[in-house]
Amino acid sequence: MSLYRLLLLENDFSNGIEIAVNILEGTIASISVLLFVSLFLIGSPYLFYKIPTIFNYQKTGITLASVVALLFVSTFIYIYFQDEFFSKSDSIELLAEQDIYLSDDLKIINNESSGGIDGYNQILILEISDLNTKKTISKFRKENNGSLTQETTLEPQDCTKQYKISINPDKKQITIHVSSYIK
């Protein structure tokens, strides 16, 4: 084998090791965060139980631990079913952020959201009336050079929010895609 081929193989091997190390570091970081959160979720109710029982207040400890555990469980239930709690008034507020105001009623067809520590995505599909469809189409065409899609980016203090709103005149639907990223 030539020296050139050996150098190429060594370079590929070191790149492979570097990629594997990066993946392993990310996995270790994820596991450590998961372990910390698990210890916090288990340890907090236990401490709220244990500290009062040391001073012979067992019923108080049980009550405090139950309340703290119930708060944790209800928070996770809310986060898990967040799409189910999204209401018409929330969608009206979301449209108002983009200066879109509807005069008639609307119907939520689909709402999907996903998020993590560093960002959040939401896709919302609304069914609107004929009058609102015509008003929104004329507003979009006037402001976006005839396009039925509007894209805006807002940058509050700590995050970047990107909105992509499109209208489907045949189905009388507005699709809103919101992406929010922490700076």
C-alpha cells in the first residue's frame, strides 16, 4: 500500500473516532440531564415527606409530599396534552400577533406542536368562513405581492419567532407554522 492511501485511511479513521466521541458526549449529557431530573422528581416529594416526619408530623409530610407529587404529575400531563388544551381564543391571539383579525367564527382542524429545551414548533390549521377567506386573501395579496403566503420573523429579548402563514382558498383554511428558538 502506498503512503498516500495509508494517510487517507488514518484520516478517515480519526474522523470516525471524532464523530463517535461527539455522539458519546451528547449521549452522556442527555443521560446526566435525565438522571438529574429523575432525582429531582423523586427526591422532592421524598424530602417534603421526610422532613416533617422527623419532627413527628407524619400527616403533614404525607400531605406535602402528595401535593408536590400531584403538581409534578399535573405539569407533565399538561405538557403531554398541550395540543388538546389549545383553544379558539389561543388561535385568535396567534392570528392577532400577525395583524390578522377574523370577523366570523373559526374551527380548529389540526394542531400539532413539538418542542424541546431549545425550541418549539407548532402547525395549526384553521377553517374559516367565506368572508374571512376573502378578507385574508385580499390582505395577503396586497401586502405580499400577490402571494397567499406571509412570512415574518419577530425577535423578542430571549428568542426568535418565525411565522409562516398561508391560506388555501379552495378549502377555506389558514395554515400557521410557528417556530420559536431560544437565542
